Amino acid sequence: MGFNNSDDFRSSELKVGIVSTHIPPAKGYGGVSVTASVLTKAWAERGHKMALVASDESIDGKLRAEDVKLGEQVDVQLYPCYGFRRWGFGLGAIPKLFKLCLRSPVVYIHGIATWPSTLAAIFCSLLGKPFMVAVHGGLMPEHVDLIRRDKPHKWLYYRWLTFPTLRRAIAVHCTSDTEAEGVRNVLGKDARILLVPNGIDSREFQVADYPAEDGMQLCFLGHVQQEKGINAFIRAWLQTRRPLDRLVIAGRSVDGGYFEEFQSLVAQAQGAIIYKGYLQRGEVMALLAASHFLVLPSGLEEAGGMRENFGNVVAEAMAVGRPVLVAKGLAWDHLQAAQAGFVFERNEASVLDVLNKAQALNRAEWQQMSATCRQYVEQQLDPVKLGDKVWQALTNSGHVNLPQQLTKRSSYE
């Protein structure tokens, strides 16, 4: 599990405290927990000693600390989660997080507006401990606009708790220019931002051979919900699909009405769309291997907004040698120029154009694109090298006396 198996963190050894709402092998909670694991493992590989606090929540059943494999350098402390499982609620978080913030020289917080991330930011602020926050898409511009317009209670939560604590942070860790823009919109143009993409350990992925079946198979990995844009993508795909083309979708259903529309579109496809629901890790890898492209259409629905900031599934697909079809505005706008996939504007005409380009590729062209994807992951998304950049900013001794609050406020408030 880690270097200390007790509830008391040994501050003489501890370098950084880490907070995450969920942590692998927790299932069902997506990219934030995966990113927390990848970054922590990268730091552990460098020999850094850390303590991590997270909930024990998983859709497969409660985790135990010994289930969490992050390296011998990491002391894992889990608290019981109940009630609001998505937000990691549990009163046991209070003493564990307070001890973590008290004894850690510096704290790194994954996410915003959840129970543990909010508590940790408040405790660090009260104790005068330096901390950094990775917002993980929580402040994407369109998402913030949606909250301000349609979710008044959540907006008050942001204004009263999230924004004030973010202003006390060493920096806000962003993974894309769009996400950084969202942070500046709410914290002001002088917001302290660390712009470093998420990493992925390519050693954990094998490049798959060219798919054996005829036709072009696309796959989508993610929740079936409006902000993911999958229904809008399907409507475009149905106009261009050829008789042997297939679209395979894997992920939990979230939005009731949106899922009903999704089911209707699946029926219209007459077997060309396969919905597999939630898949285990090995099944996801098999699906990627059987597909020609991964699709990430986040933000394609007009009412859904752009919630995604990075899209870890893109990096994972590329590690397997799978090019991507991805919506513009994430961290992947440059991939088409890098010849690792196609980027479409968030409108139907652009999706249709990209689908036609993907269909026009011959096997040799696709294989070259596949090799480029893997090379990109190995060279640009090395988690240890990217983790070094975050660690250096996090542990820099010069940020103890940073101002507690930015003086410039934005029009959002």
C-alpha cells in the first residue's frame, strides 16, 4: 500500500499530500481518478514520498487501502463514502483530510466542488499551507456559463467556496488552453496557472494490429450524456455510414431523457450501432483494438456545453495506435496537423466532412497515422517527465507568502 500503514502520516518523510475524490481501482468515476493515479505513480517512480486521501467509493463495491496500487512511496488513506457517492461524501473525510493538510508541507488537490476537494482547500487555507488545485474541467467556460444560468445553488457553492479557495492556491493546474481561459474568466487575467497536459504510461499499452473485420468501426468510450455529444455525433454518422460500418459505444447511461433519445437512434441504425454498457478494463482494450478510430464529440450538443478539458480516452486510444476523431476546443486541436487523427468543428457539417476523410483513408495511410499516434504518446505524454514539471511548480519553496486573494475580480461575480 505505501510507506506507512497507520492513520498518522509521518511528516518527517512526507513531501506532498494528495487529495482525490475517487482513486483506481474504483470503477465508474472516469478521468479525474485515472489522472490522479497516473500522476501519483509518476511521482512515486521518482522516489517522492506522498500520502493520499480519497473515498472508498467504487460501483463494484467499497475499496480497501490495500487495493490501491500506487507504489511503495505512497501512504493511502481511504474514508467511508455514503450518501452522495459521486461527490465522495463521508464524515470520515474530515479528520483524515485535516491531518493530511496539517502534516503535509504542500498539498495537491484533484478536482473542485466535491466534498474532499472542498474540505482540503478550506483546511489548507485555514492552516496557511500551500496547495495546488487541478480543476479537471470544472471551470471550462461553457460549463461555468451553464452552471451560472441553470444551476443557482451550485453557482452559489462556486462563488462562496470554490472561487475563494482557488484564489489562495499556489496555482491552478490546467491541461488545455480552453481550460486556462475558463480559469481566467472566473479568477481574473492574473490568475496563477500551470499549463501541463495529463500523462499516460505507454508501457501499459500494446499497439494493436489493423482491425480484421471489413468496414470502418468507430468506438465511443464514456457516459451517454448530453455534455459528451454522442447523440449529435450519431445523427451525423447515420448520414454517412456505409453498409459494413459500425459504431460501438461503451459507458454508463446518465441522463434519462438523453438516453431515451440515444436508444431511439440505436434502433434507427438497425444493428449498425452496438451499445455495450459499462466495460471492464480488458474489454475496453479489446474494443479499441477492434476499432479504426476513437470518437470524442464532447460539446457537440448545443445545450450540453463543453465540460471535457482533456479526454484521457484520447491518449489511451493513441497509445494503442488508434487515431481519433475529436471535437475542437479540448487539448487536441493540434492532432490533425500532427497527422494523428481528425479534428472537427462543433457542427454537423464539420463532422460529416471529417467522417468522409476517415472513410477515404487506405490501409497504408491509416497505419502511418496509427504509428504517429503511438509515437506522440511516447514522446509528448510521458507521465514521469510531465509529472516533473508539476512537482517542480508544486514544491518550489518560493510560494509560501503568495497573496491569499487576487485583487482583480471578473464579471462572473
